[in-house]
Amino acid sequence: MFRELSRMNHRPKPFEYYTTPLLWNDPYVSQQMLCCHLDETTDLASRNKQFIHKSCEWILDHFAISSSSKICDFGCGPGLYTSFFAKHGARVTGIDLSESSIHFAHAQAKRQKLSIRYLLQNYLEYTPTEKFDLITMIFCDFSTLSPQQRKTLLHCFYNSLENDGALLLDLYSSRYFDTVSEKRAYEYVAGNGFWSKDAYYAFTNTFKYEKEKIILEKHTIVEESKTKEIFNWLQCFTLPAIEQELHACGLRIQEVYSDVAGSPYHAEANEMALVIKKAE
């Protein structure tokens, strides 16, 4: 028992474990995640309906989306943004590794008679076959990736963008890092909880890595017959830090906002939204 508890409370090295595919493709948990995506009142797997509408309207106007626009949404989920873009005539591609989300997005596109190409795959393994006028990666997905994963993705973005194309992504700021505290939490769920339909014990550790500005939410789920661990990493950035990563991959920041709805940037914001171009 002591060894098990020690394992639950062990602080791993930054980005030592990558469990994102498990989170999004577990048959039960992926359905729970889809429900969170579709809950219009919360900011869990997706932002709330009001913000998404405001964000889409800003993107539509700011990037002059038209019938000639080619857009790719990395981490598209159930198609909340891709559907909006397609309704306004854009040629849209969505990439996501969640079978539940892509299945839902396909069904919605068919029901609404929208022509959207959806790719079921991990976007870290995506090989560009065409170029886009706009690439989006929304809800701080970029912050969940390790330095090497981010480098891989930024090279992919570079190769996927038209020469005058734009990349829009948001990420957690160093200000957000300061708002989070290390903590431990425990709960018992008798059944039909978020992590399993069966009874389970959930142990959650929030770790902070001061030097690297990383937050880790480590979930240990103990069921009668098995135990699983989920590692949710959140890299927080300063503007100079993200500028350096982009520059190394041939990209530059053109504009900075506090969110993907175009709110003016301020240093106290928990997030940054960046409009990025190829470096000249």
C-alpha cells in the first residue's frame, strides 16, 4: 500500500509521460469528453457557446473568410468551429484523434449538408498534402505538448501554410501559472462517474515546475481490476519564450490578443492568442 501511495504522489520529470491518446480514445472516457464538448454552458473540453460564437465571428471578419478560403482546424473536436467556417463557404479540414468526436462531427456535417473533410488521426502525425490560408488550434491545445512535440507541430504548420497564410493559436501565459497552486485531492465514485462506469477511487495531484513554467494534473484512477494514470501537462509561456520557439521554425508573431475572440492583449491575461505568419 505504501508503495502504491508513493507512486500516486510521485512527481515525474517534465513531459515524461504522454497519455493524451488514452484520454481521448478510451471508449467510456471519450464519450464523457464529447459530452463536455457539447455542454454549451461550460468551459471544459470546449469553451461555452457564447464565447465560441463571438470567437467565430471575430475570426470570420479578421481573416476575411470567404468561399476561396482554405482552413484547417487542428484538434477540431466535434466540429464546433469547422461547421461555422463551412457555413460561410470556406473549404474546411478538421483533424482530431478522438473517434467519438470525429464521428459526431461527420454526422453533424451530413445533417447540415456541409462539405467538411475530417481526418481521424493524431495531428502530431499529420503529413501535409495541401496548403491552407488559415490554420487554427484553439483552446490552448498547444500548451499540452512537450517541447519536441511543439517543434514537430510548428514545422508541420510551416509546411501547411500558404506563403501569405496565417496561424491562429492560443496558449496559457505565465500569469496563469502564478494563479495555480500545488494540491492533492481524493474522491470515491460509486459508479457512472467521469472516469468509469464502475466504482473507482480518483487521486489527483497538481504539480508545478517553477523553472520550466509547467503545470501537471496527474490523475490516478483505481478500479477493482485495474489502475490507470492520466497526465495533463500545461506549458505556460512568456511572449519571448514563444517567440523563440516560433523563430526556430521559420515563423513570427504578427499580432497578440488575450483570447481568440480578439480581446486586446494585456499582461495580466491568463491566456495569449497569437496570429502567426511565416517569417520573411
